[in-house]
Amino acid sequence: MARLRLGPLLRYVDGSSATVWVEASRPCTAEVRCPDGSGGEARTFQVAGHHYALVPVTGLTPGTSSPYEVLLDGATVWPLPDAGVVGGPGGFPPSVIRTPADEHEAVRVAFGSCRWAAPPAGEKDPVGPDALDTLAARIAADPDGERPDVLLLLGDQVYADEVSKGTRRWLEARRGLDEPPGAEVADYEEYTHLYYESWLDPEVRWLLSTVPSCMIFDDHDVIDDWNTSAAWLTDMRATPWWRERVLSGLMSYWVHQHLGNLPPDRLADDPLYEAVRATPDGTDALRAFAADADHDPASVRWSYRRDFGRVRLLMVDTRAARVLDEQNRSMLDPEEATWLREQVLEGRGPGPTTTDPTAPVPYDHLLIGTSLPWLLPHLVHDAEGWNAALCRGDRGARWARFGEDLRRRADLEHWAAFPASFDALAELIAEAGSGPGAPATICVLSGDVHHAYIAEPTWPEGSPGPDARVLQLTCSPVHNSIPLSIRLGFRFGWSGIGRALGRRFAGHGGSPRPPVDWRKTGGPWFGNQLMTLTLRGRSARLRLDQAREERGGKARLRTVVESELS
């Protein structure tokens, strides 16, 4: 009899269809069944001895909430036998698929990044309560109350290079830790262990089964500083263990995260998905794909688009799509940059669908999901631009060597470290947000920096700035450490003294002023946290919730701030 090893994860949902991801213990037919007769089934596919299915669910009714079961070869495996009693040993309300009624319905988008797996039950959590666990508890306690329509996980869903004590013991028993990469993940099987550790957490498992999710990787999904520079990549490729690590990282990301990001029509046209399912063992096909993606990043697109009624989400790959040549550094390769521009401007002319430059865009709110913040504290921004100039050789070879070492030690690799890309994104946002048909808001959603803040850009007088309200919304971590150095450093980075120091760095590097200025309008906030955007018509409301432990050891989400954005 097939068992459910991982999942279910509810991924894509629209008015009449959905996809549900599962891992089974052996080859089988996975089925999702709803009481009204809607549902679907799919045969599992195999990768490295593991068996997965992404089940298409059809026949759903718009504006409904449908509980569902998962069956493997006809036997019910979800909900779990003890489910249904909140507060029981793993018991939760039924997992449901909620479909939107129409495109004018309010959309709630919760987002954050950077999650260490929670420790086993009964162990003290050294970094405090997990924001996803506490979100699950809030929803489970009031199943008919407010919940996100989609959960955006903006990077570092697993940490291949910073494993837990339990995973370290498991690695040591499996292969020992004497040979590189030591107490880090080395291959596909070890990646699957990270996903089990993270997604079998009972609260998170139930949460991901009942709230749709969109995901994108960041560096720790593979390794810290992934693709920070050409010199870094050369050094990594010279090690004997790197190739297996990066291929396994890309393969496991495609299986566990990327597949579920795609709408059904994209899946139907995906040649790799077809190839993996068409053979008894899809490992070789997926490994070849990962090798191509590593060798020629421009040949693969990890970025994707999702539309939620009048809200457009563009999740942008800011790791694998980079151009690393120091003289031509770019956050996005040319094909990726073209794709982003086309998705932002689709529906506005001149373009394939209209030639009227004043035509309204088909969305009221544009969300650009990028794991790395676009707008940083001014000191950090200027330091990254200065570092980019040093590494480019603008101050000579000695400064270039110093700059490369500093870049790796201080993680100087955000949009500001790619000045031309920073400027191009500012220009694209201004263009998308201008004119009679401009959206109400354009929000850049990011994580990575282990704190939360709101920043708002302004364009110089006389330049074509946007009519839409533009905001950088940064929220992390979901569950991770926040060292004192980060707290102090980022507070100083936003200060007037920090800004003046940053201009000194910029002057030494010969960095021009950026095309926009910006100010912090909220934060910084430190803690395990999630932001939630509620978008209804032309209005937008933002809330920041933090996971806090209360008397008796229980943890709850507490609202820190709420504000109207438009």
C-alpha cells in the first residue's frame, strides 16, 4: 500500500481549478477528491527513487470552499487519521480549496522569507516562535475567519548550508563529515531530508495543504553567496563537491517548489514535465536539465507570473538569472529582463495586444516578488555600488581584490550591487506606473535581510515619475536568528550619519547618484514575522504580524502595524 510521505501542498488555485502536490512512498495513482464531485488524478513520476505527483483538480465552483481528500491507489491518506480535532495530536480542520468568486474580490497576499525548520515538539526553539506555525494556529482556531488567499515564500525555504543539529547527526550517520562539504547537504537525497524536516512540521504541513503558495529560491536554497560573482563561481567549480550540490539543488527545487508555481496551461506545454512523466525514471532527464541550467542560466526561466483577479504577481529570479561578467554585471540576463518588461507592460501599448498608449492595464496592483530588496538603507546601497566599482577594477587591481573579498564577507549582492539593473528597474516601474491607466500601487516584495521595513521612492522633479504609489515592502525572517549586529547595522544604515558615510563610499567609487531617492516610512522591525497585503479594487492595506511567545509557552501572531497604502 502506498503511503503519503510528504504533502499535500495546495499550490495553484483559480476560479475552477487547482493543483495539489504530493510525494508517495512508491509508484501509484494520486487522486484529489472533493464532496461535490470535483477533483482529479495523476500518476506519480520518479526522481532519484522518490515518487511525486502534481494532481490537477478541475470542476471547482467559483466562490466556494471545498474540503478535499487525497487518495493513493484508492486508499485515503489525507486527512490524517487523527485530524479534525483542533489541538489534538496533529489534528486540524479539513484542508480546503477556496476559489475566488470573480476578479473584483479582495485578495490577501501574505509574504516572508528565510525559514529554518522548527525544532521537534518539546524542544525549546532558540530563535523564537515560527511565524508559519503561528499563522497555522490562527487559521485552525477560526477556519472560517480571515486567511491569506496566497502565501508567497520569497527564498531560503531550506538551508542547504546551515543544517539543524538533527540533520547534522543524520548526515554524520549517513556518510560522515570528514570530507567536504562536511555538515552541509551534498546530494539529492540529502535535499529531500531538508524538505521532510521543514514540511512535515505538523502546523506547516496543514498550512501548506490549505493555503495556496508561490515560491522562489534565494542563495541558501543552494549555498550562501550563490552566484555573487564570476570569481566566486570559478572558485566553487574548482571544488570536487560543488557540481553535485548545485545540480541536486536545482533538481530538488524544480520538484518541490517550481512545478507547483506553474499554472496548468504552462504545465501542459512544459517539455521537461512531459519528459519526466513519460519515462519510468525521470532522474536522467531532470539531471540533464539542471546541468544545462547551471552551464547556461539564460536557457532556463525560473521566474513566473500569476494573476489574482486585478492583482498581477511577477516572481523574479534574482539568483540564477544573473550576468556575472564584471564589465557587464546584471541582476537579470537580457532575455529575463525582456520577459519582465513584457509581463509588466502587457495590455498597455504599444504592444501585441493594443497600440493605445493610454489603455488601462489589466491590473489595479502590480507585485514584483524578488528575494533581494530593491531599496536598501542608504549606507548599504552606496556601499554596494562602491563595491561594484572596486570589483570592476575602477580603482585598480589591488582594490578589486579587496572588493571581491569584501563582497563575499559582507553579502554585498543586492540590486544596488548591480547599478545598471537597479536603474533599469526604477525606469520600468516609472513607466508601468504612469499614465491614465496606471495601477494604484506597485509593490516590490522582498526578504533576505532578516528584518522588515517599508521604503518609498521619489523621482526627481522634471523626470517622468509614476502616478501609482510605489513601495518597497521587505519582510524576513519567517523563522531565523536576528543577531544584534544586524539590528544595529541596519538602524545605523537608515540614519542621517549612515547616509552621509554612504555618499563618501560612493564618491570614492565614482558612483553616480541613483535615478530615484527614497525614504524609510516604516520600521525597521525585528522578529519572526509575516506581512499581509489586502488588495480590494484600488485600495491596498498592509499589516505586519510577529510571532510572539506568551505565558504558558503558547505562541501567537501579534499585529505590530497596520496602514492604508492607497
